[in-house]
Amino acid sequence: MGKFKLKNASWYPNAVAISIGVILFVLLMRFPEIWHSIKGFVGNFKPVILGCVVAYIVNPLANFFEKLFKKIKKEKIRRIISNTCAFLTVLCLLSFGIMTLIPEIVKSVQTFAGNFDGYLRSFNNMLESWGVSKRLVDINTLISSSEVFLSRVSSYISENMDTILATSTHAGKGLFEWVIALILSIYLIAEKQNLKAGLKRILRALCSKKGYETTADLLKRCDKIFNRYIVYSIIDALIIGISNALIMSAFGMQYIGLISFVVAVTNLIPTFGPFVGGAVGGFILLIVNPMHALIFVIVTLILQLLDGYVIKPRLFGNSLGVSGLWILIGVVVGGNMFSVIGILLAIPCVAVIDLIYKTYFIPLLDKKTEEKERAAEQGGSKETNDM
């Protein structure tokens, strides 16, 4: 009873608001330290988190194989075969990409670096024929500076050997973490039914029947959003990368593997990613062959128009119908807080927030408004009856 009277006291709402304000102020003032501590704590579970991410990405492929092998009667055997096929498919694709793409990229970079002076001289001659080179940039300075580039790199390596060794050690640690994550993802996929059953038991214990149904429905819809976004984003990037490679081959352009790889990867980044890929590819081709650079820019614009108005709408449908403004805000905030991962996952996270706001928060606000209006009407009718 005392608790009820306390909540109904006139000063209680103001005290709660002031307390929340003070807590938020302290959190904002100490946010860098708090965020650093959180990142340090979460970093201890990095292999586990990476394993969950890998398992989550592979899971749709495992479900596909499970449907493909539905004629196998024994569920356990069907699941083992499906999971094995899913991981073998991913490993084969990665191996194929590493064996074919990386040598091509390395070769392209070596060729570009070896011919860099010649490209600059050709570019300088073209600018001189237009009568603009001396007014814009001294290309000869760039050529002479590129001749001492290797010696500078060599001296830099010798002077910063400790830093390079530390970076190599960090890279080796990262590779080891990914190997552990891959092993963990195999176990997670194998135990996904037990994990789902355990999560359901926890939700039933913590929530009422209606709360459980609401939470389960929300989790299913969020899972659908993330699954659809991740799978179709990869498919979309592959379509754009392969299309770019075919078009570059048709026009006889150079550095097809390198530029197409950059275009495909940057296409995963929402909003401004395709422009970055187009700018990088255009710059490389501008030095090699200006006409090819012009064709590449035009082709990139056409591909992005087709991607934005034809390919992505057919892949994603209306499941990610989020305002462009909120996507841009999500990309900026996600990039500042979680770097590349935050940028890549900005759209599905914004879509989930939008889903929660429209599905649960707006109806709650409408219900509160209706209750206030009903209370006001009842109060008005009571005053009329008293008169």
C-alpha cells in the first residue's frame, strides 16, 4: 500500500525523471571509458561471437540442403548430411576464390606497380596534348618520386620492423581466432535444435503466454530480415562483380580481377559503397587508358541504376522498406561505433528498429492516447451529471 501511495505522490514523476536524467548525463560523460570497457569484455568472447556469426550465415544454406534431402527419413542423418554439405560448399567457394582471385589480384597489383611510371608518362603526354598538364600538376615530379619509391619502402621496413612483426603476430592471432570460430560454428549448427529448444524454455519461464508469443514473433521477423539481407547482399555483390568483369572483358580492359573484386566488395557497403568502388576502378583505368575509364564510369552508373531499381527490389522485396534518411543515419552511427561491421549491418539493424517501432511502440502510444481520451470523456460526462 505504501508503494502504491509513493507512486501516486505528486513529486514522484519529477524525481524519477531527474534520476534518469542524471544517470544518462553520467553515462554520456563517461561514455568513451564505458564503451572501451565493454569492448574489452566482449573481446574476450570474440571467437565465440565470430562462431555464432559464421553459423548464422551458413544456417540458411544448411536449411536449403535439408529441404533438398527431405526424402531421407531419419531426421538426424538428414541434418548431419545437410550441415556437412553446407560447410563443404562454403569451404569450396572460399578455396576457389582464394586460388583463383588472389593470384589474379596480386598479379594485377604487381603489373600496375611495375608499369606505373609508363602510365604516368602516357597520362602526362595526354595532358600536354590538351595543354593542361603544367597548370594542374607536375607529372614529372611524380615520375621521379616513384623511382625512389622502392628504396623508401625498404628503409621504412627496416626502421619499423618491430611494428611489422607485431602486426604479423596480430594477423596470425586473427587467423587462429577465425579457425576456432569455424570449429565452433560447426558445433553450433549441429546443436541448433537443442539451442532453439533451450531458448524457448527460457522465454516461457521469463514471459507470460502473451509476452512469449509476442517475443517469439518478433525474433522470427528479425531473423527473417537479417537472413534475407545477408544472403541476398552476397548474391547481389556476386551479380555486380561478375557483370562488371564480363563487361570489362568485352571492352578489352585491364586489371579485370582487381577492379571487379573491389567493385563487388564495396557493393556490400550501403549507400556510398558503390561510388567508392567506381572511383577506385575509374582512377586505375584513368592512368592506364582514359577512354576505358570513361566507359567504366558509364557502365558503373548503368549497373548501379539496374541494381537499385531492378536487382535489389527483386531480391529484397518489401522486407527492408526503410527510409533512406534512417539508412544513412544508421550507416554513419554504425560506422563510428563498430567500423566496417557496423556499416555492413546498418540496414538490417535499422530495419529491425523500424519494425519494433511500427509494430509495437506505435500501437502502445495509440493505446495510451485512447485511454487518456476515454478518461477525459468520462471526466466530462461525470461533471455534466453532477450539474
